[in-house]
Amino acid sequence: MEAEGPRHVAFVYLDGGRFLVQSAARSHRGVWLADGPVVVVTSPTPAELGRVVLIALANSRVGVPHPAGRAGWEAPRELLRAAGVRSYDAFTRFARLVTMEDDGQLSVWPSRAVAGGYERLERPGVRLHDRDAGRIARALIDVFRQRW
């Protein structure tokens, strides 16, 4: 049985002025996993960043097999390569994460780094009522500027 929640998710990391954007896939157990290529966006216009996020959301999938054993650790490899670091712990020390969720309405969820990964905050930073690429990017940037 599929878990309730958003139908599309994308992860957006801010790492030293670069945005790293990746689609997510929800496993049959309801866990969102990194999925697909990481798009590195440097010095984008708001419209460019918003378009990359909208594409990542559109590529998001639901109902993929849940990884078994070490397979769950394979997903971050592409992210680590794109970021130019060797370990996920090193990455989480410097990169900030915002999750973009689409449940018919877009939500921007900030997450804080914790041991071994990220923990999503309890309330969305922003809810958006349209899919304008520029507004999406500005909302992401505003959330990244906040202290959390």
C-alpha cells in the first residue's frame, strides 16, 4: 500500500554558492530516496533555478523497490561526486538541504544537518500556489537565507 503524502519531491542543496538539485523516488515503504542525476546550478537566474527544480519534480517517481542492505548507500554517490567530496558526513557539514514537495501545492521544507544526514523541520518554510519558475527560485533562496 502506498503511503500518503506528496506525489513529487526534489532535493535542493546549497553548497558554497552552488545549487545541487536531484529528483527523489518514494519506495513502496514510503521512504523518499535520492533518484536520478544531480544537476549542479551555478549563478543561475531565478527562472533558470526554478526550471531545474520543476524538471526534478516532474522526474520524481513513486513505488520504487525499497533498497536492501548496502544498496541504500549507493544513492548519495552521484551527489558526492557532484559536490566533490568523499563522504556524506563531509557533505552534510557544509551543504544545506531544502526539500521541495508537490501535493498539488508546492511546499519548501528546510532541513537541518544531524549526525548521519538531515532532519526535516516540522513546518514548511514556504507554500506556493503556482508553478512560476522565478517565484519558486526566490522562495528557495529566501528559505536558504533563514536561520534554522
